[in-house]
Amino acid sequence: MSEFPANLPAALRRPIVGHRAAATLVDELARHNGPKTGLLIGGGAGSAVLTAAVDALLPEDRLVVVGDEGTRQHVASQGSWVASRVSVVDSVGAADPSDVVIYAEPLTGTAEQTRALLEGLGKHVNEGGVLSVVVPATSRPSGAVDEIERQVALYGVGSDLVLRNVPPVRVHRLRFSAADHTLAAKLAPAVRPSSVRITRGMHIDSNGVAAAGIALGLAALAKAARPKSRLWLVPALAAAPVAAFFRDPNRDVPEDPAAVVAASDGKVLGVERLTDDRFGDTEYLRISVFLSVLDVHVNRSPVAGKVTDYFVEDGGYAAAMKPSAEHNVAAYTVLETAHGRVIVAQRTGLIARRIVQRAPVGSLLAKGERMGLIRFGSRTDVYLPADKATPRVSPGERVVGGASVIARWK
């Protein structure tokens, strides 16, 4: 296999990836529960990325690191368990293709240099495998950023903003060949690094961080403009409940492979069998859940599968609990699964006007994995093949996204 261009600038190899960004960069390796192979390029001895990659390994995994003698000695010093699973090679050309390839250092060169690098890295990714790369989030305009965004549009299957890095960075995952949907069943849910951790089990989604920041900014402006007025208290006091709306708790996803979990928190509105012309002649079991403004609004994948389509249909903004909400604006995520096609619909409501979907076409979602959110009251619908699923909830019941079993595969 060909080596990378020799004229890549030193900036492409500058180590500025901290522990939080490193954990995000190797997340695709960490969430894969089955035997897998990894290739790490650029993570030297004692680096945060090398440490995170080693921590992600399971007994049957193998990791190849491109490094020097210092890296080789560092790996050997970690004990026999690590040394038997991690090997060090002198060059990328000496490594075999791997399931997960990690380029450990930020891309900051020109568009041409970045394109050449990605082309070389792509040759080392197994069929259906993933390449993880990182770019500074604050370096605009940048040839590397422009080129990686072009690559993401073509091959991207996930991106994360890591604010807790100096400077902040974006981690992108690219897949140059199609992955089989069956691989999704072997994955653990990915982590959202841009969420802010409040407690061990609770985070605030990045949308909430931004909204609370805006509220506090307005409070500061009001205080500066009218020091003697208490008007600033209005946005200041609103910051906490606004952030709370975007709370993102951890959930224990049922391990039962036959279980289908709720896509959101809320109250079950309906359980019905129907056909939908948009999805062919197949009869579906549709389970609808209403989210009030007090519910957690982070949406999760009800099953493990591969995103094969995503589209938004225009409509109105009727109250989400009313039948007329059937014609509201809605985003549809279509998943290919071992049991057939599954669709998740994120519908707007009377107050909800913004749908966030974070699962690009081609990405693999584990059961219970975060896939987006809807702001301020809404509804989610899960469509399951009617001949293959049996409902386990009834209208009026409350469910918990990613944890409550709403149906079972036959």
C-alpha cells in the first residue's frame, strides 16, 4: 500500500488532542462489542489517544500503532495483557487494513494535503469500516476544514463537537464503503461529547448549553444597560429551566435482542396498525408518544439498525396530542434492521418548531442510542413491520426513552 505524501506540513502532526477529544476520537473502537481491529496513526507514547485506544480494547481485539521505539517501549511497559494485543509498526505501509482507523492529530493543512492524506487513510479501512479524524473547530477559513466538510458530505456517518479541548475540535467519522446493518447489533450507544455533565447520570445537551448561555448573555446586557432595574432577573432566572428542558440523562438499555424501546419519554397516544404510501404496501404497527414540555426531549433509536433514508415533510404546527398533528412538520428516519424496515418520525407540536436529527444516512445506530431531539413539546412515532412485532404498551401509559419496552419482535 502506498505511503502518505512526504511533504505534509508539521502542522498536520501537532498533538493538541486532550483526554475528552481522545475518548471521542476512539469512540467507534470503544462502542464495538465484537472482535475488531484498530489502526492508530499519530498517537505517540503516553498520548491521550493511545491511552484511550488501549482502554477501549476487549480480549479478542487487536490494535496496531504507527510509532517509534519510544512507543514500542511504552506499550511493552503496560504489561502482558496490553503487549499481547497491541503491536507497533514503523510505518503505515507495514499495517494491514483495519475495522477502525484513527488519525490521532488535528488536520490543519491545505485542502490538497488533506485530500491526499484522506485518500491514503481510506486504503487502510476495511470494507464497512470507519475512519476517525479531528479538525480544530476554530480554524476558519481553513483548507483542511473545507476539504473535510466535503468528505463528510460524501462519506460522513457522524460528527461531534468537543468543547472541552484547547482549542475546541470536531471529530468526524467517515465510511468509504457500505456497512451491513447487522453490525449495529454489536454496537453500544455512542456518547455525545458536547453535552455538559452535571452528575454521573445526567448531562445537558449542547442545545441547552447554548440556550442557557444566550439567556445569561441577555441578563448581562440588561444589567449593564439598566443597572438599577431588576429586569435582568427575568432572563437570568430563565436560564436554569431552559437548560433543564435539554437535560440528557443516561439510560439503561434492555439487553434483550427482541425488545424494541421507546424513542422518547412521554405518554403513549396510540397503538395502531396502518399502511403508509410513503413506505410501500407493508402494514406497520405504529406506536405514538406525546412529549410534554416537562419530558426529556432527547430522542433515541428504538432498535439497532442502519440509517438508509432521512427526509422532512412540511406541514402545520397543531398541538401534538391532537389527531390533526398527523399533518404537522415531521422528520422521518428510516432504518434497515434484521427484522425489516423501521421508521422513526419526529413531529413538531404547537410550541415545538425545531427538530434536530443527528444520524446521517449510512450511520449505524445501536438500540437506545441518541439520535436527536425536538424542542419544547412534540411527538414521536415508531413504525414497525406489523407481522413481526407485538406491542407491549397501551394508550395512556408513560414510557421512558431508551429504557421502556414498547414492543417485542416475534
